[in-house]
Amino acid sequence: MTNLEKAIFQFAENKCHSNSLKETASLFFSTEEIMNKMNLGRTQVSRTLNQLVSDNILFKINTRPVLFSLKEFFAKKYQLEIASEYESIEIFKTKLNSISSEKVFEKVIGYNSGLAEAVEQLKTAIFYPNNGLPVLLMGETGVGKSYFAQIMDEYMVREGVLLENSPFFTLNCAQYANNPELLSGILFGYTKGAFTGADEDHKGLLEAADKGVLFLDEVHRLNDEGQEKLFNFMDKKNFSRIGETKERQSKVRLVFATTESTESFLPTFLRRIPIQIYIPSVAERSLFEKRQLIEYLFKKESQDIKRTIEVTPRVMDILLQTTFSGNIGEMENVIKYACGSAIAHSNESRQVEIKIKDLPQKIYASFDSPVDLASTEEENLVFSDQINFSVTPSTTGELQKFVQHLVWLYQDYQKETGYTVKHQLHQQTVKFMDDVIFREKQRNQAALEKFISTVMQEIFREIDSHTKFQYDGNLVLLLSYYIYHYSLKGINLTDLFDSEFTAFVQNNYQTELNQIIPLLPEIEKRLDVSFTKADQLLFALFFSTLNYEVKSNEINAIMIAHGYATASSIANVCNRMLGGAVFTSIDMPVESTIFDISEKVLRYLEEYSVKQGLLVLVDMGSLNMIYEQLKQNINQPILFIDQLSTPLALEVGNLIQQDHSLNEIAESMKEVVVPNIQLYYPKKSKKKAIVTTCFSGLGVAIQIQKLLYDCLGGILEVDILPIEFAELQTNGLSEAFLSQYDVLSVIGTNDVHIPEMKFVYLENIISGNGDTQLKEIFENLLSETEIREVNDRLVKNFSLIRVLESLTILDTKRIMEVIENCIQDLERRLTLRLSNARKVAIYVHVACMVERLIRHAEITDFPNLEQFAFEHEKEIRVIQDIFSVLEPVYSVTIPLEETCYIYNILYLD
């Protein structure tokens, strides 16, 4: 800066800091003011002011005269981006007024949760008439009392209660605890000669902080006399310096802080402090707030050391489980130590990775038992001095694929009945849920994930206690997973839901949406999370997998078992296998008493009509004594059966569905030896299924699925599920999937090589040479006549024309002719002799590709795309050139990903 620029900057700074924020116009100055102040010409001043605007130091209001002010001042105070120019002072004021003073409290972690009451108390003290009320901040060392006092001061400035340059003084009373006279002199001031060493008059802090704030830390170290002097000042608003009789006044706002209980103070002193605010320790904060504190400190450290900090999930897990006796102060020291340790091993890199070995040894010494670390492979958290912390959203892929599959299924089946569309969506949703639940039950959860699961269980139990909705343990587990892995990371897939699909879900899943309306706000409140429109739609689909309706003539049946999700998991499995909502479940904590369980049953009896009686399946022990607690309060027959298990429940459920009475069920079950019950009905327990897949993506797999349904309709009831080729090739069929389905075969254009899984080439089906394979697939399910009928339909339906007729936009004959010419060019220019299987695959892929491109649904995902394209550059250029003839014909552009898939069809075995 030039000397003139420095002088103008100093003038602007003084202007901003000497006026109230509420008097916005007083914070600006004109060219004339600078000219008069510095006795300079207009041209020189105007040129310098505009240069400061160009340098983002000042900004201006284009009025007459033009007004200027300090850009950084408003940016910091209002936490917003300030433009270089505004058309009028009114427009600028409107922008400022849109930013609430409440934004100041957003700097306080827990301001709207754990510290919400403290914030409200603070406002009460601030806005009380006649200079507010004194405040006493209580809490352990390191909880942030000093920071809270600073926030209070900043809020008062933003509200215009104090001027921008109003004083803020801090005094730690502990420093002068052994010299009360000196402390009195510092607080109240003294006159010359008042005591030895008083060589001149001295203004005390009460006087210096007039029209501002005086923060007295460790105020419990004041002796009785000091407390008396202070409460006299609070009473009269007057004081005298030591050594004088003259009374002085000060409109200072007093904020006290202490780590001790109120018993350390004179009762007369405490009576003058009506606002006493408790700041909780880190141990008393929620796990969410603790994580936010850790993230804030890592971000702050990144800014201090000017390096990017990467923290492994294991480190975050350990810090979340650590008890910090020194609270935020100790937490900050641990983080500084870890960063210092990592820097020492980072070889001057701009990025520092914090690993378990970087944490101080005292952390591990503080644990009484081994730390329970999450077994999942999550992303590192990245904190940068440039940007807000982030995580690499690799978990987005799983959810994104699931949503895309749902939308594609809807688009392909939207011309069918609503029932058919819902059936397809149900299959994909159940598959996604089963995969997640199966995987989650195999691993340890992170500390925060456990906390979310616990809170979710509580929320669902409360809903269960006052509505007719019965929660399902697996659903709770899935939603907890969803919140931890997606919602907390701000993943929003709303854009993937097109308007038609959104409308379909809203119109066809109204019951489920109504059920989640009271649920989501409660989850948002307790877990400090926000749900998007996409979350609501997906939750409705998740809820749709549950069965709710119970026939009016059926016996009501409930399962009661100790442990999280024990009863609900068994009920979920049985209800699925029985094809209806036969059982309601009640999960009880292990420590539940007979009275707790009896109360649940009584509440169920109050809310549900049980005219046919109630059947209760219990697991063990004390549950057998429930009847003793209930017998005085029941008017309906109740049948109790103990030793709850899945086979037992299936047997009972089957009897209920056959309309047996309680007496008949009791007699039947007496004859059953529980460990040997064999009414599993294997055909019910595992549905028969065929998996369809295609190298070119899910679209063709869905077409094959529809054609197979046509071939098997009226002959065999079997679920046909389209699955991505890449997913099958990478992961195979999951254990969760195989536990639900007996897979007869996988049908596709390329073998995915799943061990012990029968595969049928699409080419063989199309050519009518699949007789032997069809017999192997269906011989135990169909007669020879039925197999012959299926084969005849397959030969007819799985012709190339039939596949391409499934397209909805393209002229089949025309596209076939173009592709035929392309295939001939491929064979000639690449010196290939393509088999029928590869030709069929190219016909199918390219035709569906063109339709996808017309519908703007191109494939955008190909593994290691750049490396693959580089390694096969020659062939890919030829393929691009040959198929470029399609682009002007259909007004599309073929992306590189699609070209790479064509290469794979040509060359991949």
C-alpha cells in the first residue's frame, strides 16, 4: 500500500469501529470527507479510492455522492460475501437485514441443541432494560466460558446494543487472589497517594469498560470483601476509586465465570446475578457435538499450520471415545500434538495424514478396555486451510446406482399397470436393503454410528408406544446406516428423481409417506441432520417393504424377546415367508423388568382390537410370568408360547392363517417338539429366481427380463431380476441375495463366471439351441410338455427382431440396417471374424445405446476410462469412426464410455 492508501484504510477502519452497526449510513464516507480530512485534491483521492475498491479493500455505493466503506469489516461481522459495488444504500441495507444477528451463535457448537437453553438465557440478560443483567457462566475448566463471553459481546454489537468500538476487558481474578487490595485497585481504580506506590491517579476496569463488557474469570477467587464491593456496585451502579470519596458511574455489563459451585459465593452476591448459565463439559455433550468440536479444531489447526490435514476414520473413532477431562482445551492440545507428530513424519508435504500412531500415549492409557473400532473401510476426513472439511464421497456410488436403477425400471415399466411397476421397485428395494443389512450385521460400527442406532431405536420405540405403527429392527438398522453414510455427509440425489418418477412415488406410496411425516422431524431434531426430498421418497420405498394389514378375522399375534431387533428380526423373516403381516414384534432391552413388558402388552391391548384373542410368543425366563401381571386387567383370551424361534413362529403363523382358534393352536403346539419343527415349506422360504444381465447395462437386462416373463407366464411363477453386469462380475451374488432366492440361472450376453452358478448365453436362446440348458434349469420344476412349451415361446420371443421391438423410439428396421453396415466395416477394418454371439451383442447394445442417447440417459461410468482408452487407442479410434455415422442420423453424440463398451464386446472373452 502507498502512504495515502494506508491513511485511507486507517480512516475507514476508525469509521467502522466507532459507530453502531445499526446506524449503517454512519459507517460510510465520501470522497469529500477524505479531501477535507487530508487536504488533497479530488482527482488524487478519487483515483486512490477506486484503486482500493479494485484491490478488494473497499467497496462502494453508487449514490450521489459515491460512498465507500471497509469490505472486510462487513464480511466478518455479517459472515457474507460483499460485492464491490451496490446501487443504493437501501439495497445494501436489505442485504444486511437478511442476515440475522442469530448467525453469530452459529459459531457456538451446540447452539441449537445442547447449548440452546444457554443461548436463550444469554439473550434474556442482554435485552433486559437498563443495561441488561449480570451473567454468571459456570462449568469445568476448558468448556469455553471465555469464548461464550466473546460471543455475547459480538452479538450485542450486531444487535446495536453496543457500539463497534465498545470496550471488552478480561480479568482473571485467580492472579490476584493473594493480594485483594491490588485486585480492588485494578477493578475500582485509585488516586495518587492512596497507598504506597500509587504515584498517579489510575482508572479501574469498571471505569475503563464503561458502555462495554467486563469479563471476570475465576470470580470465585474473590474474597468476601471483594464480592461485597461488587454487589454494592451492581446495586447502586456507583463506585469510588480507592482513596477518594467522589462517586463515579459506569454502564458496564458484567460477565462472571467460575469452575466452582455456587456454594463458593456469598448468598448476597449470588442474589445480584439472576442469570446463571451452565456450560456442559465435553463428556456431557452429545456425540454429534463432540464430533463437531473435533472437526472445528482440526479445521482451525489446518489454518494455523497452513497445511491440509487428512484424518483416518480410526483416529476420529478413538477421539470420539476418549474422555477429555480438560474438555475443549485438552482436546485442542491432543489435536495439536497429533498434527505435530504427523508433520515430523510427513517429509515437508503440503498434506499431513493423522494416523493412530500420531496420537499421544496418554489417550490409550485412559481406556479401561480395548477400544472398539469400526471395521468398515470409510473415507478419510480432509481439513484444508482453503476449503471446508470434506470426505471423498465413495459411498455415494452405491446409493446413486440404486436410485438410477429405480428410475430406469420405472421408465421401462411405466406403461404397465401400477401393480407391475411397484412389484419391480419392490424387488430392487428389497435387494438393496438386504445387501446393506446383511453387510452391517457382519461388522463393528463406528462410535457415532452406534449412537445413531441407539437414538433411532428410542425414536421408533416411542412411535411404537403411541401409534399403530410397529417398528422393524432391520428397518431401523437400515435407516441408521443411511443417516450415517449419506445424510450426515450431505449427499443429495434429488436431481436423479425425474418429475414423473417423483409423482409416481407420491401418488402410489401415500400410506408410507404419511407414516414418515411425524418421524423425520423428530430424527432431524435429535440427530441434527436435514433430510432432502430424495430422502423422503427413498424412506417411503423402504417402508413399503413392510407389511401392515392384518385380516379382521385373524388372531392378533405378537412376539416379545430380549435384545435389540431380536423379536423384530424374527417377525420380519416370518411375515415375509408367510406373505402377510401375521406378527407384530416388541423388542425389549435385556434389563427390562416384568412390569415393563407387561405394560407394553397392556398398551397393545388398549390400542388394538383383539376380538379373536391374543397370541404371545416369548423367548425365555421371566417373560413366562407376564400373565401374573396381566390377569387382573384382561378381558380377552391370551395364549402364551415360550421358547420363541423362527421355526416355532412359522408353525404358529401358518395355523393363524388357516383360521385356527386359540384352543386349536394350543392343542397343535402341545404335540410339537420345538427343536424339530419342520414346517419351513422350502418353496416358500426361498423364491425361485432368474438373474438377467447384459454387458451394455441395465437397460437390456430389463428388456430380457420382460421377455422372459412373457415366456414363463402361466407356466411357472419365478422372480426375474435384472442386475448390472459389472456388479455381478465384481461382487457376484451376495450372501444376502442367495439367502432370499434360489437362483435357477443367470442369462446374459457374456458369462460373468460366478462359481457354481448356471449361465445361459442369450445367443443360444435366440438361436433356439438352448434345449439342453433349459432342461437343466427347469427339469425339477416343469414337466417335459411344459419345458417344450417354454422352449417354443423362447425360440419365438427371443428373436433379434423381438428384442429390438422392445425399443420405444427407434425405427427397428432402419437401425438394424445401419448397425449391419457398421458390423461389416468392423470386421473389414479390424480384420475380425465375429461370432454370432458378438454380433447379437453389438446389435442389442448399439440399438439400446442410441435410444438411451436420445433419452439423455447415456452410460457415464466406465472403470479406469482414461487408461483403458490410452491402451486401446487404435481400435477405439476405428470404432468411433465407424459408428459416427449414427450421430447425424439420430442427432446424438456417442460418448467415449459407450465406445469402450463396444470394444469389450468385440474383444473381451
